[in-house]
Amino acid sequence: NRRYNLEDGVTIYIQLDGLTKPVDTYADIPNNQKIGTVYVDINGNEKPNKGGKDMFAFYFYNDGTLRPYGSKGADRSSKNPVLWNSMCNDTDGVHSRKDAGLYCTGSIFDNGLKVIYQ
């Protein structure tokens, strides 16, 4: 796992999925292989540190692409439906997942870079 603090106050976390080799050595893995998650905290350590408010997540693939967490085809599989519509606005705690707000990243990208949730 890596953490990068940018000059403008943004913090980026890269979490690799149990990989032990440098990412560029995974070129032989078939494309569409998710190898990690990239988290972007737009205001660093400042609060609220909540998904969908100041933290957003992207799946990281071995071909170098990032896919918004919870968006259409984020895991490049037809098995996973669009998840932001049920997870992002989890105000009643139905899903009771700590990462529910991160699915709002998918909402933003699937809706023309507009925030349509509260």
C-alpha cells in the first residue's frame, strides 16, 4: 500500500490486491484483471473523511486503467450491476457497510460528472 500527499492537499492511497511484484511485471496477466484500488481524499486529513463527501475510489487494472467504484461495469464484469444506486444513498443503513459512500464515485461518473446524491 502506498500513500501520496500532493501539494494541493489531496491524498492518494493505492491499495494493491495482495500483489508481491511491481505492477509493471503483471503485463502478462490478461487485461481486465483488477489489481487494486485507488482512493482519493480531496482534502487530505481534513474531516469528514467519508466516501462520497471528500473520499472517492477507483478500481485499478493491470492495463493501467481506473474505473469508478460502483459505476457501470466498474469491475468489467456483467455479473456486477450498477451499485451506486443502492449503496451511495444508504441513509437508512440497510447495507451498513463502511464503504457504502465510496460507491458515490460511480454515481458522479455515470451522471456526467454531476453530484446527484445528498
